Amino acid sequence: MTNIEKKSNSFNLAILLLILVILGVGVPLSAQTLNGRVLKVTETGDTVSVQSAVIQWLHTTNGTFSDANGIFSLKRAKTDTLVVTFPTFQPDTMVVPRSQNDVIVLLSQAHALAEVSIVARDGSYISTQPILTTVISQEGLRRAACCNLAESFESTVAVDMEYADAITGARQISMLGLAGIYSQVLLENVPFIRILSHQFGLGFMPGSWMESISVSKGVASVTNGFEAITGQVNVDYKKPETNYDRLFLNFYLNSMLKSELNLTTRFKVGKQDKVQTMLMLYGGAQFMKMDMNHDGFLDAPLNQQVNVLNRWDYNPDGPLRGRTMVNFVWDNRVGGQHDYKPDGFNPDLLHYGVHVDNKKFDFITKNGFLLKGNNESIGTIVSYTGNWTKALFGQRSYNFDQHSLYINILYSNKFGKNERHKLTAGASLQYDFFDYRQVSSSGPLMPMVNRMDEWVPGIFAEYCYIIDPKLVVMLGMRLDYNMNYKEMTGLYWTPRLHLKWQATPNLSLRASAGKGYRTAHYIAENMSLLTSNRDFVFVDQQKQQPEEAWNFGASLVQGFNLPGGKSSFSLDYFYTTFTNQTIVDMDQDVHYIYVYNLNGIYNGIGNRSRSHSVQAELTLRPFTRFELLLAYRYNDVRYRTHGVMREKALMSPHKGIVNVNYSTRYDRWKFNVNLQIHGPQRLPDMEANPAADLPEKSPVYCLLNAQITKKFRRWELYVGGENLTNFKQNNPIIAADDPFGENFDATVVYAPITGIMGYVGFRYLLK
């Protein structure tokens, strides 16, 4: 054992011992009773009782339902924080002093563009909505460095992070064992990561800008489009009305000399707070060249990024509510051999280099109009994305351009007794222009042009019905027409169904079923594969069809009480089956990448593609301010080609997480430890590559991360370490000594390339 490993073990042991020493037990519960009533106030000033609302003390299983008159009676718990939730309404969280025995709860009206915001000390929690959704709170994001969205899922097994290649530093998500291209990534319910930004876009969303991340598994609401098949990741940035920090500053520096600076600030326009704005700035850079395994290639690319976002939220007198955001990011990265020196995007005939320059611009405006009685609303969403990428991979240089326009118009109405019915209907348009050009090539790929104009107009409707106090049904339907596939009908029929049964205040059961479609962009979505000298072979390229899949899921969430607060156990299962899928096949030939449709017939042999995913998660709070998360996920993902059923390559079927969190009184000190266990992954068939020396499967490995945070009045100092077990894939690049030869391949990556990495940072908050 090395000195570094000994110090790492001692460091982590000290953290765990300190947690155990300072643990305490909770105070006894009080038997006092709180009486109250749940109401809503209409625009005319009338009050309406809310039946079947769930009233519960925070972090306990002590809860009840409101009756037909909105009245409830609830025994006191050791906490004074009361949480009231009801489907289609915004949750209300309030502090009720022990001297107060009666309370009236006024639920906020939810309309088409409203986002739910709950202040919670939990790192994550399961939302009360019908769709199974785990919310990672701002507290959860601060438990790790969370430099960007790609690094924000360490404590959840619902989302896996995959290493795209061994040169560019790109990381991608996967859900239910399938690539992230089958999951929607949204910014405040607007599609944000699509097509060209799939490769690097997760790194364009800084963690310090985020208020929360909502992870939904399975098919999502039809109001957000037809593309979500395996899940949805919705990021909420900080907002002026919910962010109480006039100034937030975050600085980060790690042992690889990567540095980052984040700044967010808010301003009020006028004296009546009708218009507020926020400015968000990010700057980051990686200047240090590292080659720890001495293969001649940088372990991490040199990188520079500047990111600017300005948002305006307006709430004037009258029915209008809205927000507008403008975002621009520039990201430049250079990787490859240690001695490579970039000359623009001109190939270097002596040294292998990768140079990627990204520019991305986003404009989003969301506006809602409340109609009579506040029960009806009309919402509009308009967004534009421009993405310009120049890239050099060895001796091949490319230009990628993307322009996307998204328009969504929604009408929402709540009606019936106690407003148990909610209808949302509308129309949408998704337009994408994509242009791919290979500018120069002295390597295996020949110059080619790939231009695409895709228009997809659609209509949709979603009906939510609260059948009784415990059962909610949400049925949605979309009809979209893809003008690029007229000869194949081009009609997308997307039905989706969600059910939730609140069997008790602490037990909820959910089920879902639905369909999804998407257009595959072979090169843009697999840009990391250009870090090999393989040729792309397109089988029947003229007959490529949109991908189409069904997804079915069921889940159980049970809450229970422990001395430290409310704990929970969840279990879910999801099954995905493809009617048609675009396969990027790396197994047929070590010198070629085959791209073809897996739609039941290929070379006269039947084909299938499907995924089974099971997840269990246990959250325990046995002591005050102590949280223990235990989670396990199993994925079985396979596709049949040429009569052989293959397990998906570079996907870990088994994954486990142990997450420990403890904070002292008033959060003066916080301790966070996260252990990930990754099972063996099937590696691509490289037997015919004489330079490859790979086993059939990767080894089992563990990743250990830890962080300590010290809180002052306006400052927070944090220090931590990642990959404290120091596990590395030592030789991730095949034929690194001959990068221009036919056997060179940097795409077979299953584990970290860098070892132990320490970091330090501070946060400054001005209220």
C-alpha cells in the first residue's frame, strides 16, 4: 500500500469516526394536536375548501388527509415544519410554532408555467406528482463540488455517467441502461441538450447556477414533446423570486490545477418588484498537462470555458407572467499527444491532436396569461438554439452547425367539483437544421456532407383526474408529423399513461406506459467515436427510419419514521422495447463502425432490442442530522444482430451506492462520503485488433468521494477528494504508440483515467 493510499484510508476513517462520535438522539414527540383547514383563494377573493390534501410533518410519517370541508386534525411531532401537498397545486411549507394550535393553509395556484419550489435540507427527495420523479435539491448539489451537470449525479443510481472516450474529456449520461440520447435534458421544462450538444453540453450547465434537478424515469408528460423514452432530466436554475442571495460567489481549484469561478447576482427593476433580473457568470480553465500513465497522451484535455446567462422574470399587474433567458457559452479544448501544438484546425502530420471549439447560444422566453378565476391559463414557450462546432481529430477536421427552433403553446383548465379535473392541450413545432462537413482528411474517412432540415409540427392533450382522495390518473396523447419521412407516413402517435395511488399518507404506488420517437444523428451524437481510425459504414442509409420505442414502468415508495426523521424505501422496475432503433455497432469489425436500423429485419435475420431495469433505494435517518442512503441498480440491456443476442457494451449491469451525510447543529460543519460500486462491463470485441490486450469484461471497481464543509456567517469553505480508492484504467488508448495506424482506438473506456484528485473551494453569500 502506498503512502497516498494509507493517508486516504486514514482520512476517510477519521471522517466516519467523527460522525459516530457527534451523533445524538432526537427529543421525545409531543402529543399536542394541531387543527387546521386547507383553502385556496380565487381571483375574486372567494375561498374554496381543498379536499384530500396530504398534511404531514416534515421528515416524519405523521400525516393525514383533509376532509370535504378542507378540515384536518394532526398530532404534533418534534418538528415545527408542516408540508401540505395536493396534485396540480403547488406544495406549501410552513413553520407552525408550538404555541399555535390552529392554522389555515392557503395553497398557491399552479398554472401552465409554474415551477414547484420547496426549501428542504434533504439532499434529494421523491416528488408527490404522478410521474416518478426524484428531486436533487440545492443542498444535495452542495454535498459535492458539482462543477457542472455531468458531475451532479454521484449520489443517485437512476442516472449513470459514462466516459465518452480517453481524449476529449466528454462525459455522457445514461438512464435505464440506454444512452442519454433517449432521455430529454430540459432547462426549466424547455428542451436544452439536443443533437450537437449531446457530446459536451452537460458541461455547459454549471452546478452553482442550479436550484434543483428533477430526474423522472420512464416516459414523461406529452406536453414536453415526443422524444423522452427512458426518462427526463429537468434543471431549474436559480430564480430572483426564490433566490435570496443578492450575490453568490463560488471558487474551485483541484490538484490537477483546474480552476473555476462562478458568480450569480440578482437585481430589482423598479420599486414594486414587478420585474427582476439575474446575471450568472462562469469561467473555468484546465492549464496543466498530465500524463500519469506515460502513454504519450494527455489524461485530460486543456480546456477553457466562458459561460454567461442573463434572465428576466416579470410579474406585472394583470394576467401576464413570464421569464426570458439569454445564454452564451464558449468552450475550447485541446487533447491528444503531449507534444501536440494546435495550429488552428490544420492537421499535424507528426503528432496526434484533438481540438474542439464549441459556441452555443440559447434564447428562451416563457409567458403565461391567467384567465378568469385563475383556473384557466394560456402559456407560450419559444426557444432558439444556435450551436457552432469546429473539430479536429488527428488528420480529419470537421465543421458542425445546428439551428433549432422550438415553439409550444399550451392551454390549461381546472374544473369540476374541488377542481379534480385538469386539462392541458396545445400545439408545438420543433425545427432543426443540421449541417455536417468534413473539411480535410488524410485519414480513413472520405470527405462527406450531411445536411438536414427537419420540421415536426404536432398537437397534444393531457387529462389529469383525481378519482378519489388517493387515486390520480394522467392520460396524454400526441400526434406529430415529421416532414422528412413522408414516404414512411411520418406520423408520430405518442400515447402516455401515468397512475398514482396514495394507498396511505406514507405509501404511494405508481405505474406508467407510453411511447417515444426520435431522429438519430449518427456523427454528431457519436463524435467521440472519431477518436479512432475506424471507418463508418452506413447500411441502407437511404432507408434510415426514426427510432421508436415503448416504455413500461411501476414503482413503490414507502415512508416510515426513525428517531432522526422520515425515512423511505423505494423500488421500481422499467422495461423498454424498440420497434426501431439505430445501432452503432462496434463489434462486427475492429476497423469499421457499422450503422444500421434494428427494426426486426437485417440481412434476413430477426432482430430485437430491449432493456430491463430494476432499482431499490433505502434512505435512513437513524439520528438527528444524519442521513444514510443505500441504493442498488440492475440493468439488462441487449440487442440481437445476426441471430446473436448481445449485451450492450461499456454498460455496467450492476451498480451500488452508499452515501453518508452528517451535519452539526446550525450546519456549522457538514460531512459527506459517497461510495460507488461498479460491476463488470462487457467490452467491445477487439480480438482481431493485434494491438488490443483487453479482457472480455472489465473488472469490478469502487470510487470513493468525500467532502467536508465549514460554514461561517457569509462564507463556506469546503475541501474534498474524488476517486480516493485511486482506481484507474491504466491503458485506455489502444495502439497509443501508433496513433495514425489502423489499430488506433481511444473509445474503449470503462473507468476513470486519472487517479486521486483533491480539491478546495469557497462560497460567499450576501443576502
